[in-house]
Amino acid sequence: MKFPVKENRDGRCLVCEKKMNGRFICVGLGCMKKDSATSSFMFSKGEAEFFWTLFTHFDNNLRDVGVNVIDSKSVTIGQADLYFCRKECLRKFFNDLVDTLINKFCAKNRIIQK
């Protein structure tokens, strides 16, 4: 995979390009000015609402869940940085994030994990 990636809204997986047919896990991130005005300038302290979420989207028989990755109130200038001392810590962060989403999804849908 080459980075940076482009936003994909074509219904195919970003990694394997398999057609997802409305069943997927999505990473959503962005930063919006609190008053909904559009601007390409850096926000002043307290003007931005940052979000980074990981969420499921499945059929109507399952209940979707989401995980907010960053507390939006902790982001004050429209940019959030997360620092990791080594690649193992970075991988643990993403593994824990995915595990949290899966555990939450299974609990909400009463699915027993193996």
C-alpha cells in the first residue's frame, strides 16, 4: 500500500479492493469549525471540533457501534498529534483500537467471540 491514500467511496475495501456490499468498518476523521463556517485557516483555540472515530456499518439485523479515538475536547487548535516511542507501541495502539471496536460490537449484538 502506498501512502498517502485517497478517500475511497466506491464501495470497495481500501486494502484488498473487495466489494463491501454495505457491510464495512469505517475510519472517520476531520475537523470542523464549531460555528459551521468554512475556512482553510488554522482555527484559534476553542474554535475547532476535531473527531476521529472507528465505526461499523452492517445490515439491519446487527446493531452498529463506534469508538471515539480522541477526546475532541482535548484538541484545541484543529490538529491532534499522537506520539509513540517505537513501532511496537504504535501497533499496540491500533490493535487495541480494533479490539475495542470488535468487543463493543460483539457485546452489543450478543455475539460470543472465539
